[in-house]
Amino acid sequence: MAEEKKIKSIDPATIEMIDKATSEGVSTVFSRAETMRPCPIGAEGSCCSICAMGPCRVPMPKGKEETPEEKKKRRGVCGATVETIAARNFVRKIAAGTASHGDHGRKVTEVFLAAARGETPGFEIKDEQKLLQLALDLGIDIGERSNNEIAIDIGETLLKEFGKQEGELLFLKRAPLKRQAIWRKLGVAPRGIDREVAETMHRTHMGCDQDYRNLLLQGARTSLADGWGGSMIATELQDILFGTPSPVLSQINLGVLKEDEVNLIVHGHEPYLAEALAVVSQDPQMIEYAKSKGAKGINLAGMCCTANEILMRHGVPIAGNFLQQELAIVTGALEAMVVDVQCIMQGLAEVASCYHTKVINTDTRAKIEGATYMEFDERNALESAKNILRAAIDNFPNRGNNVRIPTQKTDMIAGFSHETINYLLGGMFRASYRPLNDNIINGRIRGVAGVVGCNNARVTHDEAHVIMVKELIKNDVLVLETGCAAMACGKAGLLVPEAAAKYAGEGLASVCETVGIPPVLHLGACIDNSRILMAATAMVKDGGLGDDISDLPAAGAAPEWMSEKAIAIGQYFVSSGVYTVFGVTWPTTGSKEVTKLLFEDMEEMYGGKWAFEPDPLKAAQLMIEHIDKKRKALGIDKARERVLYDMAMRRELE
Ligand code: BF8
């Protein structure tokens, strides 16, 4: 369990709005986290609530070593051991995360198919090159056929991936051959995405799968159905439909809200509505309408993963990450918060009731009490978006006199898709990860780290992300980011090329300077962690760094994780061969055996394993040690001298 935190956020804009909320008597996630302590038994995975004979609480005794006799007695009413209970709880989180990304991927596929069939005016295939590449990957005939004909075949093929009952997910073939062989040997190559989720729910029903090892194998299989299934399908099809991201300059933090314009934040995960809003908010008629209500214009901003989607494709600024959602309303300057699915705090409607903000929910899968429901119809996207935007504009005259927008906003560059990294490094005509591999081999770059995931109100907002990433880049580790992690580092000024000279070690800085990239690359939303899998695979395929993802000098982390999706992501990285460190709290500490399997034995099985370290500096050092271990195994450890930073040098660099 993380220690009592000292400050609520490292971000002054966040602190200013927490203070404003407090002085206005508004409760937020920050104040609720103070009054509601986490349940210590649930936090360690020792509470079983899957049948009505419980909930059974079987906590690890504190302050003394448990005897085998005591351990035997730690059982639920049905006789379930702590191992079974902890493992069931853990793999259920994986199933929930996989289901969330999978359902997102399924909806993307349906919209993609509808667009290919010409049923969604406003949405059409944008990235022909990626469409054709995907057709080749899937063995779909290109010939003289139109893009839409090819897209229909792709959509129909990928839609079947969700309900497939036999065989393997098609994208598994993209992984290095050695990786595929490991999955097959362990029996964890997923069949259909939904099938793995359903089987996990079945196996974790009362009195079913009771062997924690077997449960964790199914957990791995389910997680792979996320990373190489639902998430990868979503990323691929979104890119084809809305455009593959390329580097774009924008800004981040609550200071992107504007005092004299209609402010509209789009928050959640699926990008169709946000795409349509990005278009209609530029419509001269809508701008005129906003002016008729006394505003100078329309200001669209994003929040959470939806923000990442429209930032990368349209340069739309980001108002903040997960823990800032209520605070955007506390500014008093937000006309509407438009939401769809996932990571939308139920506290939003309550906070909005203290201001003039309308919370507009748009998805039938996520109804919200106290919000205004305006269903978004993808088949009539632009009209739907206009209706929602009109509701926001109509709300502008209702602003109160309690408006205060923090001044903080920071420049950031996003849009580093796997393809873009390829082009940036290798050039348009010989796109390749070769230069990255060469710089890793010659030691200028020590390795690569994926730092991803959420904010968590149990730890200081954004702090762990920024400390970890600064430590990594100082030690010449190139950082790839997604989700709320990328936003934390964006606010801290790490997503601009100038950050290389300021914060990165000499080797990494020299490479960033040559290529013109920041030392921390923003790859997108959480589903876009599949881009990191693709980047890792491309590094393996380009040669010189072993023949599997687990051979790469690479590591992953989610230092402020909170959602079940984060556990699914972490497990698919581990199952793909990546050493992955989580912070905040660890959900299986109630069982030594389960924790040992995750933290130790998985390395034997998958080449990757989990670790838990709530101190972000120590966690970064664990990642660097792992990277060095891999460099040694590859025989490239002599190529670089390790730079050790003492405290004085660190302060100088800060
Ligand atoms: O999917 S990083 S808080 S917003 S779960 Fe949610 Fe976590 Fe943010 Fe996106 Ni990902």
C-alpha cells in the first residue's frame, strides 16, 4: 500500500482548482479520497464476493510470519484458498479490462464497416496506405478493387475475431515467431476475444477453476486477446478511418479553456463523436450561433483517452487527465462535458450540479444519472454532433460569476504512431527501426521504456509519472507513452524536443536532436498500447537485438494505475515478454504464491514478469537494471559506460 501522500498534485492548475472546489463546498475525487480509505482486505486481493455465502475475508496476518497451520485456515466458506481467491480476483480484472477494450474495438469495427458501406456520411476511409497494408497482412485480395470493397472485407474479417470460437486471433501472427511459439507451448494463444472473456468469467465462478496457476494461464490468454486483439483492432481501424497520427503541436492543461468562448470538453474513449465534434466546432454557422449567444467562438478540448485521439489527429488541446475531469467543471467556465464510455467519474454530475455545466452522455452502454442523455448516432454523425454542440452553446449565457481558469498550459507534441516513428527514423522511402536499433547497440540509447496508465487519487497526481520518466530519460532510456501518463508528462514539459537537451542523458539527447524528436514520445490512447507491441516487434524484426520481444532492452510501467484496463494491459505486456512495474498498490499481496508466480515464475514462462514498486525513482531504477541485464545478455553492455547521477547532478538537471 502506498504511503499517505503529502500533496494532492504536482500540477499548480490542479491545486488551484482543488482549493476553489474546497472554498465553494464542492466535493471532488481528491476530497472523497481523504474521507474514504481503501479497504485493506480488498486491496490485497483477499476478499471473495463471488457467491452469497460470503463475502469472505481472508487477509494476510499483519506483523508476523504466518504458520502453515494458520495459512490452511485462511479459507472462504466454500473452502477456497487465498491463492484461488487472489488469482480469481486478478484474472477477473483482466477480463473486465479486455472486455472494455474489446467492446471499444468491436464498435470501431462496426463503424468502420458502416463507413465502408457508405452508411456514415462524414466518415470515410482516410488512410489508404494503411488500409492496403492491413489487407496484405490479413491476406485480403486487393486487385483492382475499390478501397471500400477492400475495407468491407477487412471489417467483416476483423468483426469475426470477437466471436471466433476456434483457432487463433489473426494478429498473433504479427508477433516474432519465437513469441508465437511460447504462446502455443503454454496454451495461451487466444481464440476469439469474447470467448476468452467469457471463459474467464466462467472459470472464476464459484466452484470452478481452483488452481491459481491454471487461472493465471487463462488470465494471460485473455490479456493477449486485448493487446493483440481488441486494442490492436481498434488502433488499426481508427487509423484507417480517421487517419494515422503524425506529429502535431498542441497544448495541455486547464489553461486551454477560454474565458470568452463556449468551452466544450469531450471525455471518454471512443473517437467517433470527438471526430465529428472536431469538424462541426469549426463550422462557420456554429461559430455564428455561438456569437449570437454572446461568446467569441467555440473552444473544443479533450479529456482522458478521447483527448489523445483528437489531439493526435487534429491537434485539439487537452484540458487534463483522469483526475482533472471534475476540476474542469470547477473552473465555472465549462458549458458542456460530453462523455461516452470508460473512466467517467460518477462524481461528475454531482460537481456539475454546483455550476452551470451540462454533463451530456451519449452512449447507451453508459447511462449516467443526473446527466443529459443525447445519443450519438454514428450514421448521422455530423448532425448528431451539431445537436450536442448547440446544447453547449445554449448553455453559455448561464455561466455564473464564479469563473476562474488556471493560467497553466504547456506545449506538447503528440502523434507518434508506430508508422511515424518508422518514417522519422528511417525516412519515407526506407522506413525502418534500424537507426533506433543501431543507437541502442552503440549505446547512445540505453533502451526503451513504455510508461503508461492512469492517475490514482491515492498518490500525488502526476508525480510518479514525471519522476519516473525524468529518471529514465536522464539515463538515456527512450520513453514511449500513452493514456493519462502521456498527459502528465505533457504538462511537465517533457513532450517537446527541447526537453531532450534539458532532461535527457547525453546519448539520448544527441539522437533526439539529430532526428528532431522529444525524448518522450506520445503514442496515443490506452488502446494504442498496441502500437508499443508493434514497435517492439519491429525492433526485433530489424535485427541485432535478439529474436524475441523478451530479448529487447525494454521495460514497461504504470506508476499511477487505477483501472482494470491497466491490469489487462500490464498482463499482455508481461505475456508478450516485457518486464512491467506497477506502482500505488498491488492487488495480490494477500497470497504469496500468486504474487510469486506473477513476480518471479512468469519470467521463466513468458520472458517477462510483473514487479511492484510504489517509489517511482526506485521503480525507474529497476527498469534500468532490467534494461542493463538485457544489454548484457545481448553482449552490447560494453558499448556504453553507465552514467551514475548523484543527487547534486540530479538537482542540476531538474
Ligand atoms: O484508458 S489511462 S485513467 S483514461 S484507464 Fe482511464 Fe487510465 Fe486514463 Fe484511458 Ni487508460
